[in-house]
Amino acid sequence: MCAAVRRLRKRLGRRGAALALLGFGKVCFGLGYVLTPHPDPRGLELLAQFGGIRRWAALWVVCGAVTFGSAWLRIGRDRWGFIAALVPPFFWGCAYLWAAAAGDFPRGLAIFGWYATSHIGMILWASAVPEYELPHLARQERL
């Protein structure tokens, strides 16, 4: 089992592991809305005007699948995975910000902040992480 985990970690690398985790989470989140008989769109009225909450939830599923699939690509070809990971939280965060600014959903400001930091901020950070790290010079000199 340990050898299989090591091979998987080596195959995915740092960025691939982040993409796989992000993609799987986005698919699960989207399916939660798609499979719910009557999803609650409070704060998402702006999006619901343009296609219904289930269609926007399907965006989470599709972008999550693209993100997860990009985890398995070679280094340097994973940019579309990070772009796909940004799309759903950007739209949903903006909808919550709009609802808060309009006074329809005051809690929307907190949810917008959560999307901006926990989703968009972390995705941007993960996209900037180098796949390989060069050893520190001081460590190299000691060897």
C-alpha cells in the first residue's frame, strides 16, 4: 500500500495533488446542489435569474472534472485546471457580494469573503507553487 501511495504522490506532484483535491471537492459540492430536490438559492438570486441554481451547480461539477483531470497532466500543462477551479467560486462569490450590497442577503458579505480567501486565494496560491524545489544553498554547503 505504501508503495502505491508513493507512486501516486510522485505521479501527481505538488500541483497535481492540489488539483485533484480541488477538483474532487468541486464535483462533490456541485452534486450536492444538483441532487438536492429543492436546493436553497438564498443569496444566489442573481445567478438563478440566468439559468437556475442547478445549472450553476452543474458548472461546479464540470469545472471540478476539468480540474481533477488536469491533475494528471504533465507539468506546465495544468493551467486550464487552475483556471477551471477559479470559475465557479468567482461567480458564486460575486453573486453573494451582490446580494449583500443590495441588502437582500446581509450574510452574503461573509460568504463572499470566504470564497475570496478559502477558494480563490488558495487556488491562486497553489497555481504559483513550483513543482520542484531547489535545495537551499546553506543545506547544500553542509553536505
